[in-house]
Amino acid sequence: MNPFPKLGERPLARRALTVALAAVGVLVFWSLGLPLPFLFGPMFACLIAALVGCPLKGLGQVGIGARTILGVAVGASITPTVVAQLPDMMASVALLPIYLALIAAIGVPYFRHVCGFDPVTSWYAAMPGGLQDMVIFGTEAGGDPRALSLVHATRVLIIVTVVPFILIQFFDASLSNPIGAPAADEPPVEMLLMVLAAIIGWKGGERLGLFGASILGPMILAGALSLSGFIHTRPPAEAILAAQFGIGIGIGVGYVGVTLYELRRDVLAGIVFVAILAGLAAVFTEIVVLLGLQGPFDAFLAFAPGGQAEMAVLAIIAGADLGYVVVHHLTRMMLVITLAPLFARVLKVRAARRARDEGNG
């Protein structure tokens, strides 16, 4: 039974309820001394509220805009020193196509034959790209948007939840690395440049049809400003916390309206697939370490199959080599965004041909 029956057709009221519940989540996590209160608090508060039927609603353009902060943070971390290190990363980056090929080889048959998804939905469910990108691509290709949304939301939810505890337990990370200077300590001119990079990069990227424009557009402009010496710092701590708050809400509200059938099929399928991805990520992390390409801490974060924005947040908080981690996640996203539609089209054509042949037979 919906405890808020009159909010169903009032988007502003639903968003206000969502923000209020998210704020309560922050306070609860903060008061209990739990890690990442501005990320986990909103995420779990909205997740629980969604599962009990509260009519939550995402923050729309405001929520997307919060992701631009991370794009600027990543771009500002692209310094001449990081660029000089790129050749040393290439051997590790070269493992990513093999990593993705194995994910596809295992994931597509799993979703197709074990979970009963259609070929297109199976392909996009298996691809570890951004949640929004995979849902958009998959829907345009004829896949099931609801199944894709729940599978990828589950993947991101579990990765974002489990990775910090792995960092604490196995890598002795404190997750207390300074996320940025207070806004009062930031040079006003650099603050203005970062705001302009966020807005122009985001909206300019959308006009150019850039997938993941809210992150990639600001990242490109902020990277250019960093390399040219106009900015020398990341966005202020308050902005990074706001980005965490928006991302936490976005993950939690992905479960609004979920049914028991969807929990049994789509969410359970996502949980099992995360276990498969975790095994593959562990193997490739070990390969990187054994080959002496990078330390286990950075390699683990680089191959963890979470969303780009979420992994950027964790890399910043954990004090990882942000350049190394971001280069790997950007390469993975670019490979998925570029190749996924091509292979999905091949799968769709093959399925149609098979159905036609069976009909003729």
C-alpha cells in the first residue's frame, strides 16, 4: 500500500520527499560513524524507501548536473605529470579489451540462457558500462529498459557498497583522504573556471551527442584548463559531497516501483552477475600485480566494474592514483560505448535470421 497516495502526480513534492529522506540517511550514517555518509546515507535511505513503495523521484537535471562536479574533479587531476605517465599505463590498459571480451563471453550466455533475456537485453545487461548509457543504448536497440535498469542499478549498488569495505579490510585504506579544500580556501578565479567547465562541457557535450556528456564534457574542458595551467586544484570539498549526495539518490531511486517478479528475476540476475564480474576483476588485478604493472590497491580500483562516476568518488576518497584509475575506467567506457551497439546489432540480426529460419522450417 502506498503511504503517500497524493504524491503520485506531484513531481515537485516527490522530489522534496526524496531529498528529505536522503538527508535523513546522511544524518543517520553520520551519527553512527559509518563510512561515506553523503554517498551511502542517501543511497540506502532511498533504496529502502523505494522498496517499501514510497513514490520517490530522481533529481532530474539537478542530479545529472551533480555528476559534472566529478567530471571537473577528474579533469583537474589530469596534470602534465599524469600525461607523462601514460606510456607506463599502456601495458595495463591493453588488458582491458581481453577483460571485456571475457565478460561478454560469460555474461551474454548467462543472461540469455540462464535468465531468459532476449539477445539484445542480454548483451547490454552484460556490458559493464554506465547505467544511463547502457539503458539508453539497449532501449534504442530493442532491449527491455526495465530489466537493464535494474540489472545495472544492482551492479552499481553492490560495487559501491562492497568496494569501500574491501579497501578497508584488505588494503588498510582509511577512506579519509581529503576530497578537496573548503570552498573558502579556493581561488575565486579557479572556482569560476571550474563552474564554466562544468556547464559548458556538459551542455556542449550533449549538443555534440557525447555519451556520458555530464562527466566527459566537463572532464575534457577541466583537463585542458589543468594542462594549460589555469587551474591547479579540484572542486571544493562541499561540491564533492554534493556530488556524492546526488549519486546516492540516483542509485536508490532506481528501484522505485520494483515488483516481486522483478526482484526474483532482474535483481537476482544482477546479484549473481556481480559475483561473476568480481571474480574476473580479481583475476585481472592479480595479473597486473604479478606483471609488476601497478600495485594491488590501484589495480583493484582500476578493474572494479563500477560506474565511472562512482569509481571516481571512491578513488578520490581512498587516495588512490586517480590518473591511473580514471584512465582505465575511461578506456573501458569508451570500448563499451563504441563496440556495444555494433555487437548488439549483430546479435539482433542473427536472432531474427534464426527465427525466420525456424519459421520456414
